[in-house]
Amino acid sequence: MILIDTNIFIDHLRNYQPAIEFFKSASKRDDVLFSAITEAELLAGSANNEQKKREILLQFLSYWRKIHVTNPIAVLAGDLSREYKLLIPDAIIAASAIINKAELVTRNINDFKHVKELKVSSPY
């Protein structure tokens, strides 16, 4: 199981070829997750002022399984933020991966490498 971080989606939306290839291979899997925090971060982008781009984003996200922020995720995220000095969005994403026993796929390995409970990899 993998949980994809926001930056990988951003790379895809910017037509970065390695990200496009990553998502092509991910589309063959049935164990791909993303956090509701990622959805919020992506929707916050100014490109979503254009309704068509917003619809394209939401359609793309619909291919993957969204993990909602539950109370256990919030509690663990608070602990991770305090212990590892993670920003709350990053802590929620990390907690979502840990609770769902998923590997976090991100370009920001350094942000998460100290979280001993978390398996992290870079897709490219």
C-alpha cells in the first residue's frame, strides 16, 4: 500500500514527465491512497480559480482512495508534529500513512526520514 504526498500530484499537474510515468504505473494498482489534506493543499492552488482546471483536478483525485482525517490520525499527527517538529499538514499525511500501514511516496524524504514509524520512498 502507498500513500502519495501532495508534491507528487503537483508534479503531475505541472506535466512533469517522471510524475506522469509514476501515475501511469500507479493506475495499475488498487492500493493507492492520498490524504484529504493533500486534496485541500491542491485545491488551495490559484490554478483552481479556473473551474475547468478545478474539475480536472477533482476528476484525477477520484481515481485514488482518499483517507479522511479521523480522530486517531489527528491524535497521532499531533504527537508526530511535537516529536519530530513536522508542520501539521505533513504530520497528518505521515499519520495517515502510518495508521493505514502505507509507504509514503514523496519527493521530500528529508521532511519525513526521522519519523521512525514511517516508511518513506521517492518515486523518481
